[in-house]
Amino acid sequence: MEEDGLVVREIFPTVPVKVEYTLTELGQTLRPIIEPLKEWGLAYQSLNSGQ
């Protein structure tokens, strides 16, 4: 996704190493697709948390 310009990776020189990913402007265009997937995942997790 980084190579495709969807995210930017920032590495922090700490111990342990910290890495953060941020959506690029192009990546932001995927939000209408990502948000429903997130909601589905949360609902699925909630349904299966009692098992």
C-alpha cells in the first residue's frame, strides 16, 4: 500500500521501534469503503466476544 501511494510509513528511532501509518490524500479516497468494513468488523467482534 505504501508503494501504491495509499499510506505513508513513519519510523521512530525508539526501543522498541515505533512505526505509524497514515493515509495519503489518495488513501483518504478509500474512506467510504474502509468505514463500513470497520463497522462490520466491530459488529462481528461483538457477536463473537461471548464465545
